[in-house]
Amino acid sequence: RIAVIGSGSMGSAIARSWSELGHSVVNVHGHLIQTCDFLVRKIGHDVAAASLNNSIEEADVIVLAVPWIAAKQS
């Protein structure tokens, strides 16, 4: 299971690519889960939306795909 933190163009592309290869992928958007729900429906390929805590606890791999400024603020 792969958790992709970040739902922008990079995070969405990573989630789509790995899910197309058959991996279980959750995409995380730190602010609004509703925004992430919309994005994962757009990505397709059974990518799921999840909150940050739930996705990290169950992930085998965690990918941080956020802008540098957002990573520095966390």
C-alpha cells in the first residue's frame, strides 16, 4: 500500500502511475478530504482518498509530493 501525500499535479501523476501498475494507492490531501475525494475520482484506477493519519499508519511506502514551501512549514 502506497500513501501519496499531496494531490497536486505531481502527487496525482504518481498515484495514477502506481495504481495503473496494480499497487494499492491512497492519495492524501492535508486540508479538505472533499477536495481529495474529487481528485481521486478524477485519477481513477481505484485510488482511494484518506486522511493523513489513517493513510500513514497502514502504508508500506509514503511519498511526500508537496511544494517545498509546504514541506518546510510542516
